[in-house]
Amino acid sequence: MNRGRYFEEFNIGDKVVTVGRTITEADIVTFAGVSGDFNRIHTDAAYAAAAPFGQRVAHGLLIQSIATGLAVRTGVIEDTVLAFRELTCKFSLPVFIGDTIHVELEVVETKAFRRLGGGNVTMKVSVINQKKEVVQRGEWVMLMQSKVA
């Protein structure tokens, strides 16, 4: 039995709020290793201290990756997402080691694709830190499975 919502169960205006997650040094180091992005603003504490933000900054794409994981944890897209089709994102503010982020999602559009067995669900995405600041925002488009094939 699927845990997530089917395409037909998404309505424009639906909102989902995730739990929070604190960003760690291990997150940044691991992501640098996986992605190959060892830019010193992320990985060199002494260099970053002299840079504009005064400390290491988490990779923007790391935060997007964590945001998708937080969305999956809600159960809304678990087992029913067929494909992550598209995303747009603006990195508005830096995320630092020790910041706690959560994600707020709002359904803004649905479009059926019967031949694909479901439909696109477009969600407005806001990644918010512990100070209630929006650090990233954009849209995700996911192909969700239809309840009726």
C-alpha cells in the first residue's frame, strides 16, 4: 500500500510543513566529497572567515537535496512520486553550520498526464531557517502517480 498522495489527491492551495533539520559540518564535508565541489567558501574555515559571510557556507545544492529529503519524510510523496521533473530555485541567504532549516510546500498547479500514469504537481517551495528567514525559494514539479491507471 502506498503511503503518499496520488495525483488526484493534490489540490491547489494544499500546504505541507516539514520537520526541521540542523546542518552539520559532516553534511558539508560529505556533500563536497560526493559532488566534487571543494570550493573553499564551503570547506576551508580560515579562508571562509576572511570572506564576506565570515564563516563556511553550506552548498546551495546541498540545502536543496536536504529539502527534498525533508519533503519525503512527510510521507506526502512517498511511494507515489514517479519522477522529479523540474525545479527552479533562488538562493536568497546563506545557510551556515548549526542552522536549522525546514521546508514549506504549497501546491500551485496540477496537470494530468494520463499517458504517463499520473500528472504533474507544481509546488511552491520555501526553505526557512531557525530565524524564520527564507533562505531558498522556488518551485518543484513532480510527476505523481494516478490512483486510477
